[in-house]
Amino acid sequence: DVYIRNKVPNLPDCTKLAGGGWKLVRHVPAGKTWHPARDQLRGIQQYGKKGTTRSLAPWSVRFDTVRFNEFMFATGDCKKWLVAK
């Protein structure tokens, strides 16, 4: 068996918070602005190039066809987070 990965040191992994299973669908870099999306979290807006929590530009993927029943809002370093049902 052979495994590979591109490990990024000190990259926070919020996907494991509150029981895990989270998928990052929107990102906005640190600053004083929020997401450019205006879809009221319906997941119908897609913009930017999908990246990571370290992306320098905001991005969003569509998630209106994905089955889910919770949102998690988190800071980029995962130190502050909130789960909403």
C-alpha cells in the first residue's frame, strides 16, 4: 500500500469540531467583511475558486443539493465556533 498527502503545518481542521463530519462550503479571509453571498444560506450561490481556510479570496460552492441539517460557523483558527440546527 502507498499513501501520499500534502501536509500543511499548523492548518486548523475545523471539520473535526463538535463530533466531526463537517464539509467546508464557504470561506472568507480574515478581515472586516463577510461573505459576498446573498442567498440567506440556501447554498445556491457559487463564486471564487474553491480553496481552503487559508485562501486569500472569498469562495463558495453550491450546497443546495447536499443533504444536511446543521450549519457550523467558525473562525479561521477554529478557536470560536457555533453550531446551528
